[in-house]
Amino acid sequence: MRVATARPGPNLGGFALLISGAALVALSLALLLTTGGGSSTPAAGPSVADPLTSTNASVSFWETRLHNDPADFTAANRLASAYIQRGRETGDISDYTRAQSAVDASLKSLPGQNYTGYALKAYLENVRHDFATSLTSAQFAATQNTIDEYAPSVIGDDYIALGRYDDAFRTYSSLVQQFPDLSTFSRMAQIYEIRGDLPNAEGAWKNALSLDLGTNPETTAWAHTNYGTFLFNQNRLSDASAQYAEALVAYPGYIHALAGQANVAAATSNYDDSIALYEQVTTRQPLPQYVAALGDVYSVAGQADQATRQYALIAAIEQLYQANGVNVDMQEALFLADHDQNPADAVRQAQAVRLVQPDSIYTADALAWSLYKAGRATEALPYAQAALAQGTRDASLFYHAGLIEKALGNTDAARLDLQTAVTINPHFSPLQAPIAQQALTELGG
């Protein structure tokens, strides 16, 4: 399972980190808006009936407050939180840029003891995948408030992104002890999953949902969707569908849950249903992971022209992310490698992200996969092995390692890795899972 910037969803090819992340990274940020940060939380949470309308009202209210008094740092912090919430609900990446402007105004007005401003600054740096800077900012914020979970949560999320998994585990364990809630238990679920401890991961998800206060429909939907994705990644399709349905009860029309349903439909070869769902999602929010996923389903459904059209949109969407300061090197590298496009560029981008996240199993995987697709399997193998070092039960990691081992003539290792991949989840990708099965068959598996 891969995680990304505060948007939940299934593992859908190269852009999965933007929703479920170089393994569980920025999605874990999702809950910060409702679980801490003092004045960072908008005054009124969205209503179940029409959450986006309520969020828009909150944005308008705090925009007016800040316009009337540009020195009101509290209004600036609340406006930043409202922009972030709206960005989560709409997928509009430019709302994060607006949030940054509001945070900048807050810190200009009060550059000293401004815990919420610094914590929000750290959050937004994480959203932009500037994890080392985010960690420094979050640690500074935490010195200003030792009894709030917001900044420590960002610290843990940065540790995960940077591959400092033991530090993340200690941070999240401490948070669970101090603040047992939806936010902290969902984070424990993620680190347990990275460690390959699936029973404890599932237990943490159940604890998280049992502690949901139901005050923010989008957060409730986020949690059900991510639990559903956890279940999908273990080939528990019916259980995953049930969680996506629960998410849609909490937040009707929630696009990430609809995308989860589309992924389940594709896994069961219901391509027409999958396409219809993904078209609904991408019409409302053309997020790169869902545009790519729609292209993949078109491809396996035999509609090559439609697939090509979807893939052609990715570059333009990526430029929008870059214009808003989001580093998408790893996501693009995986997309290019998955779709056999410009392997040299995929390697370049994977190397760039590996340089700044040298301990992450997901940057190791991205570089391994890109090198393999560039015909450099010998160089790829150490990175593929590093990607498996935590014991993570992620089918795509074993699939990549298996094809690399196969290319090197390491038949037994290749057979074992590929068999593990299809055992974990034979439906891990509409495009890649059939290749894994064919390769296993060729090896006599």
C-alpha cells in the first residue's frame, strides 16, 4: 500500500503516493484538521448534510475577518485550516497554496509564540513532500506546545516519509497513549502495516473507527476509505467494499470512496462499472492517481485510444502540482515506469527523490522499478531488496522484486517473490497483476 498528500484512496499505479503514499505518508496528515492545533481548527465543522457548503462558509468568514484585520494571526490560522479542509474535500491543490499564504500572514503578524502557525507550516511542507523541512518546523512547533497532538503527528508523518520507521513507531505509540483517538490509532495502523504486522494494523483501524466522534464527515469518510484500502490490499474485496460504502454514508459522493469502489470493480473484471465510477470521479476531481487508474482500466478493457487520452493528461496535471510547490518526482517516476514511458527520465526522478529520502522503502522501490524498466536490473536489485526490508506485505513491492530477480536469472528468488505478490493480492493492479501471473507461469509457479 502506498500513501500521499492527505487524500485517501487505493493503490492505483504510479501516482499512488498522492493518495495512499510512498507508503502511508501524507494521508496520515488528513486527521490533523480535526484533532488538534487549538485555534487551527475552523470554528464550525462541516455539516453532514452539505459539508462543502459549510467549509466554503468557513473560508468566506475567515477571509473577511483577515481582510478587515490583516494582523489577526488567529484569523489567518483559521483561514489556513479552512483552505486545507476545502482542498481535502475538492482536490483543488491551489487551496494549499492559499493556505500557505494565510500561514505566512500569521507568522508575519506573530513570528514568536505562534504554535498553530508553525504547526500548519509544517503540515503544508509535508503536503509539498518537503519532509526534512517539515520535520524541522514540526519539531520547533512542538517546543511551543507540549500538550497538543498536532505537531507531534506531523513529526511522525515526516519520519515515515523519510524512512525513519522506528522513530515513527515511537512517536505514534506515545501519541496513542496520550491521545487515543481516530487520528492516532489510524497512524498506528499505518506503521504496523509498513512493518508487516497486519493483525495489529487491522486492530488499530478498528480502534480508530470506534473512537470517531463523527464531528467531521470528511474525516470519517477518510478513515473508512483508508481502512477499505488496507483490506483491498490484502485481497479482502467484500470487506473493502463495505468500508467504501460506509464512507459514502458518512460523506455522500466522497470521491476517494467512489474510486475505491471503482478499484474493486476492476479487480472483479467489471470494467464497465469501474470506468463509469472513475469517469464520475475524474469529472469532478481530475486527480492524477484517478486519471491514471481510469486509463489503466480502459487499457485492460481493450479501449487503447481512451487509455492514451487519459495518460496524456498526467503531464498537465503534474505541472499544476509543481506550480503549487508539490514535489511529484517519485509519483511521476512510478507512473513512467509502470507505463513504459521515458525510462531514463523515470530513473532521474527516482534518483532525485531517493537522494532526499534515502531510508524510505518506497523510494527504494521506485528507484528499483525505474532502473529495471531502463534495462538496469543489476543496479535495481539492491534497491528492490531494501524495499522489502521492513517485511511490508505490499504486492507491488514483491512484484517489482520478482521481475528484477527474473531478469537476472535468479529463478528461485523470482518465483518466491512473484508467488508472494499474487498471494497477497492477485488484483493489486489491473495492468501489472496479469504480468505478474504470466511471469510466474513462465517460471513454473
